[in-house]
Amino acid sequence: MYQRNLRVPIEKGVRQGDTISPKLFTTALNHAMLQLDWDDKGINIDGKKLSNLRFADDIVLISQRQEELQQMVKESNEVGKVIGLTMNAPRQWS
């Protein structure tokens, strides 16, 4: 009666303003961020590395070295493209 290999083509996304939308976005973003191997990147706080802070669709990348930060920007842009995200130019480089 039920087929386990049933595929449903997705023709459009969720309606604008639907309450599931932010949950789906957060799930997709979290999955993409887990693809990054940043265990050794970022700053050290109490023996743990902190490489990014996220809130909604904003991400702050954290590093003590400019070269590392540039690499993190490149890597996050690459994994974002896989799920259809594009990076806006940063508001401020510090």
C-alpha cells in the first residue's frame, strides 16, 4: 500500500510569513555550518574555540588572524551556495 521510495517533487517553497519558514532556514543553515571543519579556528575562550556567532540570517565569523578569517569567509560562502544562499558584502571589517 505504501511505497517507501516515494518522491515528491518540490515545485515551490513555503508561503511568505509561514511560521515554519524560520525553522526550515535554521535547520538548513545549521546543516551547512556542520560541514565546515573549524574545530581549530576562531578564538580560545576557556579552552574552547569560538569561530562564529549566529542569529537568524546573520553570521559573525571570529578569528585573531586576517588570513584565517578570509579562509573562513570563503569556506562559509562555498557551503552556503550548496543550499542556495549567497553572501552579502560585510557591513564592517574589523
